Amino acid sequence: MNILITGGTGYIGSHTVVELIKVGHNVIIVDNLCNSDIKVLDKIEIITNIRPIFYSFDIKYSTLLDDLFTKHKIDAVIHFAALKSVGESVTMPLEYYENNISGSIILFEIMKKHNVKKIVFSSSATVYGDPATIPITEDFPLQTTNPYGFSKLVIEQLLRDIYNSDKSWSIALLRYFNPVGAHQSCLIGENPNGIPNNLMPYIAQVASGKRDFLTVFGSDYNTHDGTGVRDYIHVVDLAIGHIQALKYFETHGCELITVNLGTGVGYSVLDVVNAYQKASGQTINYRLAPRRHGDIAICYANPTLANKLLGFKTQFGIEQMCLDSWNFQKNL
Ligand code: NAD
Ligand code: UD1
């Protein structure tokens, strides 16, 4: 298939591109490089021996997107392009709504115009807000407290409305838990600009000596060691979930599915610190601090539906996630 990947030079997008090429798909990337580096294309080429077709523009430029769909016969779209920092979305809500929601509307309009009706969308466990119980199943109530999360909720709803109006669409809403780790080649991974917001990239920088210590946000949660618990999923496992979603549509035709992509296992901040120390052989200094505003105590998936519908089963445990993150960090 010819697959258009929006945000394909980003963290999850680049890993998905590699897996798509591996199974023989033709990949076309559109990315405005607002949070990624063009050098990722060289890395993808080294890993796969194939350089994907690349367009550098903002998906909000409808004329350019229209031209792209005219030039290439696109069979399906995987839509990663978005701004993704929760904290930043609180200070820049308009930019988040404009980029994530307006960008998606333009993409869906152009898809409709060109009769491309197959899409896999990057949603997030953030749409569950603070769940009443765990593990989280897809039928839990949706709620969110920040513009980033709200942009994901709106795009999900847009896609549900599109499907309700025209049942010839195939739509997968994939709700990711906490993607971490890197490709085993050490060539692609997550390398945020500035101070990392997320746990694993921060630990990686402490391990490499770039930062002195990790601040552990909250040690008084009702968890086994008092620190927050999350469902960390290896980015390569996550990437494979997208290929399985596309495959699902080959056998099931037009449908809208909503699926959690997580492992079903929760690890605390200190569990991750310990696993990273073991994987890297480095000491991770940390200091306990008050809770981070907006954080929840425990969040992990019930991955049963992903397994049932897509055959999704994660291969990599926390040890491999830490090891691959570390190997990538050392290689920077
Ligand atoms: P990322 O920032 O690494 O990748 C996103 C890519 O989209 C970047 O390369 C960026 O340059 C590009 N982009 C952004 N806006 C664009 C636009 N208007 N036009 C063209 N390109 C644009 O992020 P990621 O971690 O790879 O996340 C991919 C998707 O998964 C996002 O939609 C994100 O919200 C979602 N998600 C991520 C996580 C996570 O923890 N990483 C968790 C849940 C959901
Ligand atoms: C964050 C986002 C969420 C997004 C997810 C994946 C917030 C409030 N939520 O989730 O919307 O889907 O990333 O990108 O930002 N921690 C520390 N010290 C740190 C960093 C994190 O102790 O320096 C702790 C956090 O308190 C949390 C855990 O580590 O308990 C994981 O944090 P993080 O990696 O930021 O992910 P989430 O908060 O789960």
C-alpha cells in the first residue's frame, strides 16, 4: 500500500515508518520539522535501505496537501502530526487547537476529496483523565483537563462523526499509553529539545551525565512505593500496533475501532529508575519532590481488546525499554 505518514520524522512516526517499510509498504512522509530533524530520513535509510518520499510542509497548507494527494495514489493515512506537550498546551492553547484540530480537519477534508477513507489516528491515554479504576478499558468515560488532551478528544469525535456520516471509512483510534525506548539500531529514538518533560528521556540524560539528578514528582501516592505508576510501552511494539491496525481493515473492511495500546503492566517511577540503573550500569541520582500539578497516581491499560482485534501483543519488557533508551542516548 501507499501510506501517507503525517509527522513521520517524529519519535513514534519514524519507528512506524521503519516497520512499514520492513513489511513492504511504500511510505510518503509529510512533516514540517517543528519537532524533528531531517537527518531522521538518513537514519531510516540506513536501517531499511529505502529512503521514504518526504515533503516538508505544514499539513494546514491545504493546497500543498491537495497536490500531494493528486501526485500520489494514497491508500491509507497514519496521522501522527501534532504538538504534544501538556504543559505547553496550557500556556499556548490557541497554537495547540490550531495545529492539532485545524490541521486534522484540513487533512480529513483533503482525504475525503481524494476518496481516501482509511486512517489510523494517534490518540492518547490522556483522554481518560483521572480514571476511577484501573486497568483502563476503552469504554471508560472520557475527560481531560488540558488543551492537548482536549485536542485529542475533539479529533476522536470528529472521526466518529465522519464515520457516522459515511460508513465507507475505516478508522482506528489508537490510544497510546507511555511510549519509551528506541530502535535497536540506536539510530532513531526520542531526543527532546531543552529540559525533558517525560520520565524516561529525563532519566537518560541523568544517566549520561547531562543532568545531575531526577526530580521524582510525588512520593505519597497510594502505590507500592508512593511514586506514580504508568504503563510504559516500547516504541517498536507501539509502531507494530499501527501495522496491525491497517491489516485489520484488510480483513474486516470498513469499521471504526478504538483501541488501547499499552502493555497492561504498571511500573512506578522508582521501578523505572532501578531498571534503568541495571540496564545502563549508571547511578541515577534522584530527589523526592512534591507531586506535579495535573498528574494522576496510577494509569495502565487493559490491552485485551487490542489483542483480540489486532492480535497485538507486546514483545519488549521494561529492561529492553531502558536498554534501548540508554544505547540511543549513548549514541547521540
Ligand atoms: P513528535 O513530536 O516526535 O512527532 C510529531 C511530528 O509531527 C513531529 O515530527 C513534528 O515536526 C510534526 N508536526 C507537528 N505538527 C505538524 C503540522 N502541523 N504539519 C506537519 N507536521 C507536523 O511526537 P511523537 O511522540 O512521535 O507523537 C506522535 C503522535 O502521537 C502525536 O499525535 C502525539 O500527540 C501522539 N501521542 C504521543 C505520545 C508520546 O508520549 N510520545 C503519547 C500519546 C500520544
Ligand atoms: C505525560 C502527559 C500525557 C502524555 C504522556 C506521554 C502530563 C500531565 N501528561 O504523561 O498527556 O500522554 O506524557 O507523552 O504531562 N516523572 C517524574 N519526574 C520527571 C518526569 C516524570 O517523577 O522528571 C513522573 C511523573 O510524575 C509520572 C511518571 O514519571 O508519575 C511518568 O511521567 P511522564 O513521562 O511525564 O508521563 P505522564 O505524566 O504519564
